Amino acid sequence: MPRVVHPQKVNLIKGVVDEGDLIGRRVFHVTEYVVAGGSDGGRVFQVETGKGALLREVTGARMLSNEDETVFVEVNVDPTSKRDVLASISGKVDGAIRSVVYKAKYGHVGLALFEPPDTHVHIVEVEPPSPKLIDYVEVSRREGLLRRDTRFSCSVVNVLELIDRENRLILPCRIMEVKGGVTLDEDVANIERAKGSFTLLGCPVTLATVKELNPRLKVKLVDMCPVHLARRIKSDADFYMVRCCRASIHGTLSYHAGRRKVIALQWSPSLEEFLDAIYHGST
């Protein structure tokens, strides 16, 4: 993570089992994870199920953590409050631990999944406005929501340095605070009527939007897409994390920059989405 799994998605069984032992076992239809064992040790599996009503057969299983990588704890928090859960358990995650099984209020048992030890995340952001993901790193550290050995590095690109002022500007939105430009969120009618040449500060999605509004407009694209910028920035990180407007349409996406992943979050992600993306990038 940290990825905090809702207790309804966690099925508990006694005894130590292997992946093959779970195939054919019937679980509730909402089950996505199985915890096998007890407080003295256990294994965590991610499972797939077939079709059915309330009970479904497990058709596939993958072990996420073994006995040495799983810890059981009790916390006095609401199990659906992910932020409170993480603040209560992240300090217990060290060494090889990848999964924390927690018993919380109301008798519920939930699960939190963590990235490998010493994971390195490189964040690529653009400004203006101020970078959101970098703020999330600071908030997460301050509130104890991360494993302590997860590392972050950052590259921030000032997009105003990418453009020249020979042509009139089209910008994705007004919050970029660039004087003299028209924006897709406020000036649609002006863009539809515009003639001549423009420089578009955006990405292929914004270019397609402008062309849909005014197919005859001459547009020079200055690509500020953080996914594309990440592919040009060298880092020894395990993966990159960025924000991307395609993710605002499709949800969190995974791209590649050479041998490394680029995890793309929506343009205005929540803190929980940011934390979940750390685990997503390591899987």
C-alpha cells in the first residue's frame, strides 16, 4: 500500500493451505482474499471465483504472503476507515512483512497489503498549479500511513518553460493561471469560433478535444502529459507515479517506461487512491 481491503472481501479459514487446496472451495460471492491460519501465523491469498449466487467456487488463487510475511494484530478503529486503520498498523510493518491481518471494532477482520521492503517510487509532476502527489507524500509520512522503508523521489516540470509565445495559447483549464490563454473548461465557444494558429499546452486527449470543437484550427501541441515526461526522466526507482487525464476517464492505469511501470492516477486523486497506487505499482 498500502491497500486496505474491506472486511467483507476477506474470508478466514483455519489451517495452513496451499494455492491448490483452495481451488473448488466455496466462498461468499464478495470474497477476493482468503486468510488461512491463525494468530500464530498464516498465509494470504488473492482468489478468483466462478459464477453463482451467494456462494461461489474458487477458480484461481495466488499467494500474496506466507507465514513469515504475514502478521496478525488487533486495533481499536472502525475497519472501514482506511486512514485510521493505516495509522494504527503501519508502524508494525517492517522487515519482510507484506500483509497485516487486523481485528478491528465490531468483530470485523480486515486486511492491509503492503509493497515490498525498500520500495522506491519516483513521482513525476507538472506545475502550475502546485503538485498534489508531493503533498500526499508529506501527509502520509506525517500521519504514519506508509511503511517506514518506502522511499520517494520527485521530478517537477514547470510547463510554462515548455512553451513559446509566438502563437495564442489553448490551456486545459483555468487553474493553470496563465494570462492570455483560452481554456477548455471556460472558453469552448471561443475555441469553436477561433481561426488561425494556436499552441496547445496539453496532451493527445486535449488535442483530440480541440479538434472535435474546431477541426479546421491549426494547433501545435506542446505535450505536458506526465506519463510521457516520465518516459524521458531517468530514475533507479521501482516504478513511476503520475497523474493523467486518461485515468480520470478509465480509473488508475498502468503504463511502461522501459522496464519500469508508470502508474497513472486521475488528475485529482484522493489520498486513499494515492496509497493504493503504491501497492499497485509493486504488483
